[in-house]
Amino acid sequence: MKAFLDRDFLLQTEASRRLYHEYAADLPIIDYHNHLPPDYIARNHQFENLTSLWLQGDHYKWRAMRANGVPEHFITGDATDREKFRHWAATVPYTVRNPLYHWTHLELQRYFGISTLLSAETADIIYDTCNEMLSGPEFRVQQLLERCKVEVVCTTDDPADSLEHHRVHSEQKGTTAVYPAFRPDAVMQMEDGARLRQYLERLSAVSNTELNDLQRLLACLRTRHDHFARHGCRISDHGLENLYALPVDHHTAERIFSRFLAGEEIHPVEVLQYKSFLLHEFATWDHEKNWVQQFHVGALRNNNRRMLRTLGPDTGWDSIGDFPQAKALSDFLDNLDAGNQLAKTILYNLNPADNEVMATMIGNFNDGSVPGKMQWGSAWWFLDQKDGMIRQLNTLSNMGLLSRFVGMLTDSRSFLSFPRHEYFRRILCDLLGKEMEAGELPDDFPWIGKIVQDVCYYNARSYFGFF
């Protein structure tokens, strides 16, 4: 029986092992989408203990703890950090076959050199051992990034953010480059009138502009888009249920926004028209600047109203949605392509039923101008586990070019999440290695190894133009 998480974890053939150890293992990481706090990076934050580093904000772990019967007091409540960690440690043995089981023990091994399985019995010794390490300078945030050879981090930022922390970090000239990503979701949420009005007040204060008509709003957002570009931004990102592509001209959008500001009731179709108008505008700006636009679609968010009222959003109450995707996505991309304004684009789906839709959709709008201009992004959120990754890699291989894929990202709020790149790389190498040994791929390690390296690192390096 193989040892758990040994050197050849997930690598089932000799060819798989050779591909990983000779071609993938030592590559740097470009993490082009995550939710890491840029202020922590800029001031090289030092975490007080393992709970603050590992459990705060991690709704993957929170959902597992709730499923294991842990009261909220020990998850997001006012229990002590040690108590919270003990309850997480007691939950870990019950996460067998959930990716959290692998990720948890990979992170303990890679960052702390701990191979002991985490459980209720080992909780205190592991907690104390890790906390002692965390007090040292080699466990500050920037050093954690360096340890995993993270070359680039792209955070997720609102147009109203000052980006001061990105500026401070860029002046430090550290090993890891940190860039913002333009995420304008908040300005599109017209269905929540109170929330949008509150956000417009914030945007108005940041820009020192009274946003009393659509033209001023667009000018303000364009100025913020330019501000992001000056801070090195090369990426936009949008978290949507589905794409918005209703026909709408400037006059109609102006009328809808004016009526909204006047406090009138806005029909749901008009809300979609407003969203469609703004989304198209953002996409044309991205094309002008040669940015990469990302669209994350398919999440059904905030399902538990009681817990939303208690804890707020992004606390673990979201799920996969079953929204129709193909028609609006096609219309949105086609409208941009018709005007030669379609930027490099990455599509992510949360519903695995949409895998083939995404894999074939990107082929409709590749125009030969850039290798892999249209990308179907890595398995996302509920799908970024072994089965989800394999299904994404296989579908992309069958219907597109795996060799041009820009690879893995963490989409994480944790500075310990980078072994997920290792996880992905091992799965990719095992997939290709098995087919080499079965005679389905040639016994050509230099070529297959190059494809591995491209998918794991070099494609992203070229695609985003960070260097």
C-alpha cells in the first residue's frame, strides 16, 4: 500500500511521475485570479496563529464544519481561536474524499513540514507547533508567497478601491508581483436599489463626482478603469449568474438609470438592459487596453436568508445554479466580435452541465490573432477538485486545444492555498502519463513535457503579458 501524500501522490504511472518531477514540479506560479487581501501583502502581515491564517474567511472549511454538526459559535462566532481550530481539526477526518482532506494535509506538509494527520487528538500539538513557526520572519505573507515560487498574484478589486496597497507593494520591488483586477459587479446590482444607491455614494466620494446621470457614471467608471491600468491591471473579472446581452441603446440605458435615481420602480427587463449596457461598455474598454476579461457564471448565491441576515454574504451559503447560459453568452461575445472589440476572454462555469457549452463556445470566437484567445477557465469553486479538474481537462481536450490552456488558479482568500497548483499539476501529469503508457500519446517526453510546462506556467505568462 502506498503511503498517504508521498512524493508520487496522484501519479500512478512511471510516465506520470517523470512528467511531474522533471517538467512541472519546480515551475513558478502565476495566480491570475484570487481574493487575497492586498493590504496583507503590502505590509507583509504576520499572522497571530493558525486559525487566523487558515480558517478566517474560508467558507469551504466553514461549510464542512456545519455539515459535521459544529455550532456556528465555533465557526464564525466569538469562540476562542484555539476552540475554533479544535473543531476544525475534529472535522478533518470526516472530510475523507472531499478535496479539503488533501488540501489540508498538503498545506501542513508544504508549509510546516508536518506529516501527522490532523484530528481531534493531534489538534493542540499541531496548533502549538504551527503557531511557534508563524512567529518567525519566514512565515510572513511575502515569505509564504516566495516559498511557493509565486511570481504573480492578481487580486480582485472594486472600481472604488484606491489601490494604495498595490502601489506600496510595487515600490517594495518584492519577489512576487501583485496586480489588481477590475471587478465592477457592485455597480450593476440595480435589482437591489438600496445597495446600488449606497455604492453610488461611495463611488461618487472616491471620484469627487456627482453621479446624477448615466454619462457621468460612465465617465467615472472609465476614469477608475484608467486608474487600475496605471497600477498595472491587465485583467477584469465579473461574477454573474449568466451573461447579459439584451438589445439596448444609450438613450434607453440613460432613461432607465434616470428613473432609478428618481426612485421609480424598475421593471426586471429594464434591470437586465441596464446590466447588458454596462457589461458591453466594460468589455470594449478591456479590448482597448488589451486586457483579459474573465466571466464567472452560474453561482446561485445567498440561498439561506436567515444566515445572510446574520453573517452577510460570502460566508458559505452559495451553491451551483442551473441558469441557461449558451444563448446570452453567444450573443454577448458575438456583439463584441462584430465590432472587432472582443478582448481575450476566459469563461468559467460553476455548473458541470455547462462544460461542453463552454468548451465549444470558445471555439466560435477564436480568430487566429492570439493562440488561445478564448479560454475555458480551470474547474472553479465546487468543481476545483480531482473529478472536476479531470472532467474539465478531458472536455477541453476533446473539443479544443488543451495545449493552449492557461491553467490553474486558486480563487482563494488564503495564503496557504498555493499547493492547489501542485494538485492540478499532478492531476494533469497523471492524465497525460497514463495515456503515454497506454500508447494513446507518443513516447515523446520533450514534447509532452513542453505541453505540461506550457499549461502549468508558460501559456499564462504569454497570455497575460505580465513580463
